[in-house]
Amino acid sequence: MTSHPTTPQTAPRTTTYTVRSIPPAALAQLRVTDDAGLPCAPYEDTEGGAPLRCCLRRSRAGERIALVSYAPLRRWAAERWARPGAYDEQGPVFVHAEECGGPREATAYPFSRPGALRTVRRYDSEGRIVGGRLLEIPEAADEGFDQAFAEAFADPEVALVHVRAVEHGCFLFEVRRP
């Protein structure tokens, strides 16, 4: 079991799988030029609520954020000399415009609104898709994700899982084989 850090406002939550945000080195690059080769264009978020992949929480009104193109599988594959080929995807993600220190709040599985639809996409050690499933987040969101990840990692070929929002196809977070 992995315990997540606590904050004064939030009790600790425990889950079986560790959620990974976008790594700091990748964030530093994305804040200059994103994975589509476009310059970062920060702006003030006047409403709040954007799902930030740097710290795995929703933005607050007045924060400076950016919408950048991110290729999570490409970056994972580069660390391992894997070759995802046509499975390499890039898509939009929100991040803080400046370094934020990463996840600090006690969240088990971020962006887990009951009833929301998520794809739980499975990849092998070469970065090829080896399956996946649709998850309608249940009221007991942590248990629903734990079950989906247990199903995924029951297959010995699965090296990592990406969770994406169905509505926009956006990458939300990654879970690697424990």
C-alpha cells in the first residue's frame, strides 16, 4: 500500500497503486516548448477548475496555467528504449505556468468524480496497447480504480496504465506496475 502525504486540510488516503503526475523534468521542457513543438502560452485562469497534471489537482481562480501538448507514452518509452510506434499519442493537458512543487494534497485517484467516464488503457513493455477498459467512476471511486488496475496488472504483459478522460481524450495520470 502507498500512503499519500497529508496536508492540514485533508486526511491521508491510502490506495494500492501509485498515481504519477507529469515528472518535473518533463514539466520544465513543456513550460518552454510542448511535445507538439509549440511554445508554452501561459494565461491567468479566471474561473479555476482546470485539471492540472503537474500537481494532480484542479486549478484555482487567479492561478497562471498553460494548456500544452504532452506525449506521455513517448517520454516513458524514451526512458526504456521502447518503441511504441503508432501508439505514440500526444494531447492537451493543463499545467501550472511555473514550477509548483508537484502533488501535495492527499488525493488517491485525482479527478475522480462519480459518474465520470475514464479509459484505463494498458501498455506493454514496448509501449504497445494491449487492452483497456471503460470505467464509469463509482461512488467508491478508489475501489473502482483499484479494481480496474488490479485487472490490468493481472496480465503479466502490462507494464503501465494511462487513465484518460473520455470527454476530451485527455491524459489524466499514469500508474506503473507495482
